[in-house]
Amino acid sequence: MYQFLKRLVDIIGSFSGLIIFSPLLFLVSLAIKLDSPGPIMADTPMRAGKDGKPFNIYKFRSMVQNAHEILEKNPKLLKEYKKNSYKIFNDPRITRVGKFIRKYSIDEFPQFFNILKGEMSLVGPRAYYPYELEEQQSNYPQSRKYVKVILSGKPGLTGVWQVTGRSEINFDKRVKMDADYVKRKSIIYDFILILRTIPAVISGRGAV
């Protein structure tokens, strides 16, 4: 029953979100195109979905074109990226429009399409990179049991870590929070997290 209700909420919520935010999605698309060369959507590596199955996540492009290639060729950026749980503070690759849409999580809105396709849920664990999970489990061996639980569910557009501090939370604490969420299986808790997402997005806390 939980899975049925969760999927029903995902379909209704994501479809409604696309309709409500369609004017904003259009304006952001236009702003990205005018601000810097490159596609509107980000060309990001595959993410780990349910049961570890890789999938393409939809996000607005908030960085310069070929951002991942630039990262791989810059030892200083790459070191900071891995040191800070795959985040770079004051990232020079971020565009002017990108800085704004990342702060308020607008770059994540295209994930409503992932939700409609059944690859993601409105609420769930973070959508991790496969290499991120592999490398971080080596750094935090105690996290392996949590990662196994996380991959039994779908990643979410929002979730516990997103409304608690986002990039301010280290990997070991983050995966425990995500695993606890997956095991809880509560539609009511999902609605609570959705409501908590609104002030978290407006404040921009933890966004990089």
C-alpha cells in the first residue's frame, strides 16, 4: 500500500509541478541560453537509482560547458571536490544564472520528468554518483550498511538531508539519515518533508 500511495503522490505531484512551474522553467531556460554558451540541460554523469541501476538525471545547466572535463584537468579543484564530499565552495565553473538557480534549487526542477518516468520520487535519498558511493564507502567503511538500504529505494527530488543542511552534512551522516528515511516508509512523513522543503529552498541554506 505504501509503494502504491507513494507512486500515486509522485505522479500527481510531479505533473502538477510541471504545470505550475512551466512559466519559470521557460524563463530559466531562456536565461541560461542568453547567459553562457552551451545546452540548457546539464550534461552530468549517471546517478545510482533503485537497486543501483544508473539513470540520467535532468538538471538545468548551472555551470560552463564541459564543466566535468575542466574539473578532471584541474588538480586543485579536483582535490577540493573530493575533500568536501564532492562539492566545491565558490566553484569558478558556475555561471551567473547558475549561481542563482543553484541557491534556490531551481536547477533541480527538471527532475519532475525523472519522477514521472519512475526513476525518482518526490521524496527520497539523495541521487548519488556511483563513483561517489564507491569512493566514500572506502573512506567511511561503517556507511556500507546504510548505502545498501538507500539503494533499495528511489532517490528523491527532496529528502531529509536536503531540508537539514544539504552540503553542510558529511557523507557518513548523510547516508545514515537517508537510510533511516527509507526504512521509515511513511507517506505522512513524506508530506512533512515536502512542507519543510519550502523554507529550506527559500533560505538557500547549504547550497553551493
